[in-house]
Amino acid sequence: MSTGIAGVAGTLARPFRAPLSPRARTRVPLVVTAVLLVAMFAVGSVRYDGFFSTQVLLNLLIDNSFLLVVAIGVTFVILTGGIDLSVGSMVALSTMLTAWTVERQGWPLAAAVPLVLLVGAAGGALMGWVIHTFEIQPFIVTLAGMFLARGLCYTISTESISISDPSTVKIAQTRLVMPGGLFVSPAVVIALVALAAAFVALHHTRFGRNVHALGGNETSARLMGLPVGPSKVAVYAVSGFCSALGGVLLTFYMLSGYALHAMGMELDAIAATVIGGTLLTGGSGFVLGTALGVLVLGMIQTVINFQGTLSSWWTRIVIGALLFVFIVLQRLLGGSRKSTG
């Protein structure tokens, strides 16, 4: 009798289940994010004069190029099922190192930038090695990295270091003019190149397949003979490198180094990644979705700026609400993976 009832219940429930393949379900959040971005732009265009403009969209990239680069690195980490809370502090440390070497030590920018990128990549690799070797939760290790990097900022200077170096100022003020009088900054080009490189690495290389497999099930990946340890170290090195590069771009944007730069940026990067459709449990996600997530965050801020009467804290409120929605959406679509190891 109970079997018959269960069968009838299953038959009645079947029409309400989304007839989507597992692959299609992973793409639903990505589609929702794209639709949300278009809807926000449409609403802004109707409500505010001057909003419907290609330059407004380009300004999203100009104002968020550094966040895009940082979020790309975070995407690599989250795809493995990990987390990196140190990225915001690493961005701040990168601005301080760049400003200090260029402005206080007289280094040429061409020498300072490679040093900063090396420090970021090495710091990330070290955290990845600790996480893998001692089997410590990424949350704890990267939290320690967050405090360490932010503390190192204050050892360099407790004050903001303004940059007057001619080559740095020239890059910061450069506009790459496009047809129709449109323009972008060099930072946008760098961010788009990083996005393209990440897309190829994650979706068209063996390393990318290892990253997805590691996030899907680390035990299974190890039994398959995949290089779990080196892959994990490499992923955190990529995140550290992207954080350092994002710090360099933020230095161009702010023309200063400051220990309080990028406060909370790690949360923005994680939010953009999740809103872009990457599962917090790892194993599934799209770096292009992360880019859409960054644009959504930028669009929220732009709408609030055009409104003019709302506090900037409304940005955090809306982002928090969106995070709840996308986390629930991932759950409803079967995003939570079950361990089989």
C-alpha cells in the first residue's frame, strides 16, 4: 500500500520538477545573472536620464577592473571547494609595496610590478602548501594570511603613500579611445586579458580539468591519480597572483598605497563568484559567470549613484539579498554535492 502511495506521489510531483539535465542545471544561475544584469540596466535606463549609454557599461569595467581580476583568482579557489579570505589584504599589501618601491625607493615601475606579482603568487602558494600538507581548513589558513598581509601593510607605513611617479601617473590617466568617443582604461584591457587567460585555463586545459575534479570530490581525484597537492598549491598561487595584479590595478585607480585599501574586497569577490554561478561547494562554475557577477555588483552601485538619495550601504543590503537568492537557487537546482569518498 505504501509503495503504491509513493508511486502516486512521485507521479504527481514529476510535472513540478525541472526537466533539466545536470549540465543544464549548473548553467541556470549563469543565465539568471545575465538576465538580472540586463533587467537592471533596462530599469535604470527608464528611470534615469543619461543611464542608457554604452559608456555607462564601460564605466562598470573601468571602476571594477581590479575586482574582476581578484574575483577570477577566487573562482579558481572556490572551484576546488576552498576559500581564500586573504585576497583583500593582499590587494592592500600590493598597493603599499607598489607605492613604497616606486615613490619611496625610486624603483622604476617596470621593476616594482614583477616584485609585487611574485610576492602575491608566493604568498598564495605558501598558503596552498600549508592547506594541503597539514590538512588544515582553507578558512583558517587564509584567515591567518589575511591578518598577516594587512599587518605587513602597517609595517611599511601607517599613512597613505601618494604616488607622483610620472610613468605611474601617465598609465593611470591614460584613456584608450574607441569609436564614437567611448573610452576605457588600460586596466580594463589587462582585466579582460586575465579573464580570457582564465577561461582558457579552466575550460580548455588539463589543469582546469584537475581543478574541477578536485572540487567535485578530492578523494576520487586522488584515487584517479590526479596531482591533488600540486593542483591545490597552484590554485592558491593563482589566487595570490590575481590579488597582487588587482592591487596593482587598484594602485593605478587610486594613485596611492594604503593599508586600509580593499577592506571587505574578499567578500565582494566571493559574492561576485557565487552570483556568477560558481558553487560554494566546488566542482562547478564559470569564470565568465564571475565576470557577470562583478558587473551586477557594479550595476547595483551605479543605480544607487544615479538615484542620489540612497546611502551607499544599500549596496551591501542588495548584495546580501542576492547572495541569499543565489545560494537557495543552487540548493534547489541540486547544487549541493554529496561526498562519495
